[in-house]
Amino acid sequence: MKKIIFTLVALYFVSVISVLHGKDIEISHIHWTQPPFDDIVMKTAKDFMAKHPNVKVKIQLYADADMPTKVRTALAAGGDVDTFAMPNMQSPWFMANDTVAEIMPSAFGKSNINEVLKMWMPGSIKKTGGFYEGKYYGIPHEMSN
């Protein structure tokens, strides 16, 4: 009986995962504008969407000086931001005020933070502002291995 229940539970979770896999998802990403780097950001989103057709990535580009205000406003309103890129000198406020989540190793197909850290040049996450009070929050987008 236990084997049957386990099998049914396993089949249930597989069916839930398969339903979610096909579910349409929209991600809103805020990034600072820096031509011609903007083209790279847009192409990266386009390539990601081609690889994951059920995911739509909406890119919002703002001037560097406006970034913190735009992100804070969107977060406070519970609105249009799922992810954001922030210059390292502007990111500590978001970590100190508990507005960002720690890195999820599973999102990278990894089982722990050390495996994630190995994806980047040694020390790059700390140097680029993704480390705060012993925890890793952000990843550098210009220093990957």
C-alpha cells in the first residue's frame, strides 16, 4: 500500500511540474540603459524567450541615476519588477532593507551556493555588490566564466 501511495504522490508531483512547465510566465526585468549594451540585454532576453517559449521577458531600461527610485517604487507598489540589474554601489540598500532574495542555487541547476559561486570569477560576486552580511543576493552579469 505504501508503494502505491508513494507512486501516486510521485505521479501527482510529476503532473504538477509538467503543467507548470507549460504555463505562460511573464518576467519584468529593470536594467540601466547604456547604449550599445542595451542591444546585448535585449538580445539576451530574446534568446532566452526563444529557448523558453512559455516565458515572456519584459525589459525596462532606465538611466543609471533613476534606477534605485524606479525599482523602489515598483517594489513598494507590488508592481512591475521581478528582477533587476543594479550598479554595485546602489545595491546595498536593497539587501539591507530585505527587498531582495538570496541566490537560489536550484535556479542555476546547482545544489549549493558554492557551486553557484564557481560559475563566476573568484570573488566577483562580493566585488560587484551581490554579497551582504554573509549572504549572497545578486550575481554579476559581466563577469561569468
